[in-house]
Amino acid sequence: MITRKTFLSLMAVLVSAGTVWPCTNLIVTKGASKDGSVMVTYSADSHQLYGELYFWPAATWAEGTMLKIYEWDSGRYMGEIPQAPVTYSVTGNMNEYQLLIGETTFGGRREFNDRNGIMDYGSLIYVTLQRCKTAREAIAMIDHLMQTYGYGSGGESFTIADPDEVWIMEVIAKAPRMVEGVNVNKGAVWVAKRIPDGYISAHANQARITTIDFNDPSTCLYSPDVISHAREMGIFSGKDKEFSFSDIYNPVDFGGARFCDARVWAFFNKYNDGMGKYLDYAMGHNLSNRMPLYVKPKVKLSVKDLADMMRDHFDGTPLDMTCDIGAGGNALPYRWRPLTFEVDGKSYVNERAIVTQQTGWWFVGQCRSDLPRNLGGLYWFGVDDAGTSALIPIYSVSQRVPHCLEVGNGSMLEYSETSLFWIFNRVAQFAYLRYNEIGAEVRGVVDAWENSMVEKTALADRVAAELYKESPEAAREYLTDFSVQTAQALLEKWVGLDKYLMVKYIDGNTKRQHPDGSFADNKNDPHIPAPPIQAGYTQKWKEAVAKDHGKILESR
């Protein structure tokens, strides 16, 4: 239970932010992965975002060309900036040189908000991907764009990775100060930390970088005014060594811990045995018990491990979403929004796990140093809820996007028969009805598909590496065809799965099947099924119904 004061403050944040704590990034360094790749995940969680794969081809631009900037979240025109002479191809959030960028929004103090800034956080990502090859170049470019053109979004955590290293960069706009109609505080303050090799990290809508390493640019970078601006605004008066970016610019509150950092805790808890001592923080009960920025995992992680972590519902922890009556009669590990509710004057929360129903698209990106830099980027891409969607291996050197993921093939307001987003949604909506049965079966299909794709990409890597020796362009075209054809195969597979699930699970029943998967008939007519299985509801649900309405429903 949360206090009335906390409840009202959370509701104020919900109204002002417009969205509810979206997005999660999980981070695995080279030394913490089984195959030596840097891996980063991102879920673009939004009730309004459509599942599609962005693509920009490489290009050269004439001097004087201007680039129009539109706010990624809303499509609002922000302004224009000079175009770069040369831009690189970008597929989703990864470019042809294996530069990969994800993000989560933390908002931060409200006064640090420049409404006249041209560069929103989405534009920073996609402009930077078109102009940079390495993580350090990207950090410098993001800084340049913000200071030159103004930063027009709330506080943001970026994950910036390349085949050799991965950084978390946290930024917030300077508090505007207008002099004769001009903002003399244009730009942003920021800090970036490199995650040490052999460790894992994460962020989920709460700033996590605390102290700054002032004398080690190999592991920590920062804007020169990150502390002085806080002093200027009267929110910090201690010694420089005491300064904490997170505590000053985005002080953690109940929501920051329970709805945001709890997702980080779930990841750490899965792969590090010492995280039980931070449960009180994850639950929002002890906000001073902050978690470390990174931890050493007890095992090395595979791309499948990371994909499955993006499907976590606090499984096996005190926050497990299948264990209370909120899961309904079929153990549904989701809670519809809003995240807070009241009963008899008391305030409560719905958990916000890593996986969530309102995902537009998500990915697990692999930056691989054992392959040529302009060949090894592997962008495992999915749309809709990660719990019921399968990932497609898309190579970051791809020259075109599969039609089922193409921008313009449907939208949140128009259904498309050829859109992967919509067929995934059809299956997900049906699975929500009886998640312990239908959801489990869908997950089995997902696992089989992804395991087979791990094997197929290993073969595709070898073929492409051989082609690359003779013709890099031939290798790119081969990997493009592989990506496009694989996406189409997944669309067709899910269309068939949608029809199969409807036949099997119609009307709350479950049709019986033979060992080969075919449906059993009544042994008289091949068109009449055998008597169906009727699993009913979970025991917890039955007990709750009996307690709530037993006097009326009692049969004897």
C-alpha cells in the first residue's frame, strides 16, 4: 500500500508526463556475454507507438542542405539543422558500423525543461546514428547537438554501444534563463559512464549515475557545467566529490524505485546472488538503499537469455505478477493501466514489470567485434508485447526493410493484414484471455523460433564472411535477403498460429490433440471434435470467488 500523499504525487506525474514510465534497457558487456558480443536491449513501451522498423540509407548531401527535425514522440516540427556531408545507413536503432543506441526517459526536475530546444531525444538518437561510428563519437555528437541547437526533451538515459564498449549517458536540459527573449542557458548538462567489461547494467526511467570520476576520461565523461549549473540553480551546495547526478537532477521517489528501478533489480536479481538486500529499495520502502550502477553476473549471458529477460514479470520474486488475485482466474501476469488505484480510501499500485502489454517495438542488439565492423551488427527486432512476440534477426547492414515491418504499412489507427505488429497483437489479445494455457503455448512457439534463428544466423554469418572476402556489397545483399525473407516467414508463421489458436481454444475449451498435434475427433465424424478439456480457473481464483460470493454460489 502507498500513502495518500504518494498516490497523489504519482497521479500528478502521470498527468504531466503524458506517458507512464515507459522503456527498459538491459546491458551486457563483452566479458559478460557467452559469445563476446556487446548486447543491449530496448523496449519502446508506449500506448500510442506503432511497431515498425525505421530505415535510413547511406547518403551524401550537398553543402547547404538542411535537415528538418520532428519530435519523435509526437511528430511536432521542432526546427532544422545543417545536414552532414555524409550519413551512414541506419536500421532501427543500429547503424552499419554497429553503433547502437537505446534510451529510457526519467524526466527529472520540472524546471529543467527547454521548450525552445530543437533536438528532442529521439532526434538525437537517429541523427547521431547517421553521423557516428563509435560510442565515444556518439557521446560527443549528442553533446554537440544539444549545446548547439538546444535540448527539447525531459531528462534522458541513453545506452550507447559499439563492438568494444558500452556507456550510459544521462542528460537533462539546463533550466532556461531568458534575456531579451533569448535563452542564455541553451543546452544540457550530462554525465556518461562506461560499464566495465565483465559486468551487466540496466536503466528503466530513473537516472542511475551518481558520483562522477573527474580524472578518468576512459571511464567517465561529463559536461563542464554539470555541477556549476546545479549550484547556480540552488539545488546543490556541497563539495564536488559529494555531487550525485541522479540525486540532484532526478531524486528517486517511490515511483522511481517501484515502477522503474524495480525492473533493474529484477535483471540484477536473476543473474547476481547478492540482490536480495535491495528488495526493500525495489519495493519503494527504503529509498536510501540504492543499487550499484552495474553488477558482475554469476554466469555469462546469451542473446536468448537477454531476450527472455525482456519477458520477465518479476518471475519467482515477491513481486511475481502471477501470485496475487490480480492475475485473475488464468494467471495473467499483466495489469491494465493506470498503475495506481484506490479502495476504501487506501492507495495501491499495479506492478510495472520489464515486459508490458503496450510495447510498440523492442530489440536485442548485438555488436560483434569478431566480424568486420560493417558486417557484424545483428539487430534482433520484435514488435508488440515481448511476452508473446518473437524476434527477427535483422542485420544492421541491410539495404531495405521487410514489408511486414515497413513504415507506412498500417498504423495504430489502421489495421493491415500484412503488418507483423497487427498479427502479433491478434495472438497476444487472445493469449491474455487464458494466459496460463494460451500464453504458455505461444511462448513455446516463440522459443522454438528463436532457438532456430540462433542456429541460422550462425550459418548466415559464415556465408556472409566468405562473400565479404570477394565483395562486401554481395555480403550486404545476402544478409539483406536473409533478413527480409526471415521476417516474411515469421509473418506467415504467426498468421497460421492465430488460426490454430482460435480453433484449439474457442469458447473457454481446449480441444484434444494427438501426439502429432492434429486435433482428435469423436471417432464417428472427422468434423466433430472429441469432448474438450475444460481446465477452469486457478485455485487462488476459486478461493477468492468463494470468499467474495460463496453464500450465493454454495451448492450444498
